[in-house]
Amino acid sequence: MADFAVSSLAYGANIRSSAGFGDNVVGFLPEATAVTKTGPQQGDRWIPCRADLGGAARDGFVSKNVLRDAVSDARERLARTAVAEWLRFDRGTGKEFQTPYFRFVGEYWQNINLDLDGLDRGWPWSAAYISWCIEQAGAYGDFKQAAAHSRYVHQAIRRREDNENGSFWGFRLNEHKPQIGDMVCMARGSFSATYDHAKDNDRFSSHCDIVIAIRSDHVSTLGGNVGHTVKRKTFRTNSSGFLRPEQRLYAVMRNNL
């Protein structure tokens, strides 16, 4: 397990060949990159560390100001996968109907065995995006991958209600403070989804995003098919850390891994 992960303060961090600022930047580590400490801190901020840089391990120094404590490997992998897709969509500027981005949407569909190529504009792909991230992250073999968020929201709530093991449990907004690797669930379209409705039904309009950052007054998320791309959003939390009942939120799925 890594010691740290790159925080979302600047959407990434420079890794340097030596401690201190200067002409010593050897690469850029995207947000959520795993960082392993290799020695004692130098000076007031510099952490000697090892991180993946372009598919190869790289030793260097990163400022502690752009790092956060790592959570579990499974949670971190899910966050990194969500960020990787955001980067594939050029930080939310690439649109689903453009080349090459429609091909990525096609990959999401193929992952859940639907014969769509990404140019089928009438098919919302946000749940396929979640399913892709889950598949790529691994360790979530019991997750109900689907083309509709309602299927796995219902599964998570039922498992929690019935005290069954599962990688995700569903909670009301005032029952669980969202953490990295969790999902936030909101109503979509004209249907006003509620926790109680989702407990008893697995077919209704909904949307989920993956939590990638926690702040004192909000959480940051990534979701698919938001503005025709993979896009960041923020959801406010109250002074106790629970999601505020706004933006049509109705549940949070706790990552149990």
C-alpha cells in the first residue's frame, strides 16, 4: 500500500530530481497517483519518494503540500481509474461525439457486452462509465455492472439493509460521510429518486459519480456523460461532513474495500 496519493489541489504534482524548487522537474504526476515514501522528509516540505511516471517507477521528491494520506489500495485504484478516464477525455474538454472520444464510450459499452460504438447518441453512458472504472480497478468482482445506475444502487442498499457482504453498501445522506472511492447518487430526469424507492426497486432514473477528493466543506467527484464528457463536480457537505440534501442527491454508496 502506498503512503500517499497526489491530491486534487492542483490536479497533479511535479516530481523533482532534488529537494527544493528550481530547474529540477523530471515529470508530472496526475491526481491520485500513488506515492511511496523512500526516506525521511527533507526541509520543511520535501518527501523523497517513488511513483509511477509514464509506466515506469521513478524516484524523486514531491512537496508534501500536494499529497494526501493514501486510503486502501482498492479505493485508490478506483479513484486513479476515474481520473485516468477524465484525462483521456482531455480533462473534460473532449466530447462524446468527437474523435477519438466516442471510441472510449464504445469501450465502456463493450465492457458490459452491449453492441454500441459510442456514436449511438440516444444511449446515456454514465452507468457504463462507472462499470468500466469498476472493471479496470479490479477487486470489485461482486459489483453489478450495468447500463443503469439503479441496478447497483439497489444492490448496495439491499446488501446494507440485509447485512450482506459486498464491496458497496448504500446509505442515506445523513448516515455516512463520503470518502474517496465512494459514490454519490442523485436523481436524473423528471423522476425524484429516493433512498426508500431505491431500496425496493432497481429500475428508475438515476446517476452516480465517484468521489475522488474530500475537502472541509465539499467533495469532488468524477462522472461520465456529464456535459457529453467525463466531468468533475462538487457537492457541498455540512459541518459534520455529511452531504447536504441538494443537487437531487438521495444516497451515498460506501466503498467497503
